[in-house]
Amino acid sequence: MEKYQLEPTLRGHNEITGTKILDEIHVLDRGSEEVYTSFQVDELAEDHFIEQLLEVEDVNRDEAEFFVDTYTNIRGTIWALTSDTEYVEENLDKDAHELFKALGDTDVYRNENSPDAGKLHVPDHRDDMEEELQEEEEDDTVQAGFDDF
């Protein structure tokens, strides 16, 4: 028998609505409470993120999969179009600024307060950003989450 544990404490919760931000789901043995495996919510929502990106006129399936594989979620994609533009432009042969605008025009733009924003995962080719990201995560500001997952 298995049981599932939601891990809402990784990034906090919204004190006003009571909504908790989920980043990880643990699969536990019902008797011993031993964790068998864990899933990142972003991993479980990959198809959802790809479908959102496909709503943008300038994005095809290969490009949507590139963004999800490289940047994990919509928040990471938006970050890439503003902060990792050289890498995006080299790999997709598209102007990052124009693509950013197209996502905004389609209302796919997300930020840290959006329900399906997700955690920002810095890709391996940007290890220089890891220290800066850790400093941001130590910030105690309250974020809005979602309870749809």
C-alpha cells in the first residue's frame, strides 16, 4: 500500500488565502512512512506547460519541448526570454524579445505570483546564476500559490 505526501513547505504559502505552494510529491509506504520516490510537480505538469506554449503563434512543438526540457516550466521560459537570451537565440534562431512579446500577447506570461508559475530552475549551462537564485529563495516574502494540483 502506498500513500502520498504533498510537500508544501519548500517555497511557502499565501497566508491570506491559505493556499500552499506545492513543489514536490512524495510516495510513502503506508506502514513505515518510508519515502519510495518523489516527483517534482513541474515534472508532472510538463504536458500542460507544452500545451500552454503551443497556444503562442510563434512557438511550434519542438520549441515548446525545448523550453520545458531546458527551463522546466513557464516561469523558467519567461526568465530565459529576458535573462538567457543569447542561449535561446542560438538554439532556436528566434529573437527572444519578440518571442517574449508573443507570449505576453497570448497571455502565457507568468511571474512568481501566478498560479502555475512554478519554481525557477536555473539550467546547467547557467551555473553562474545558482548563487544569485539561492539568495532570492532565502527571501521570506509571501507568494501566492494554487490548489488546482
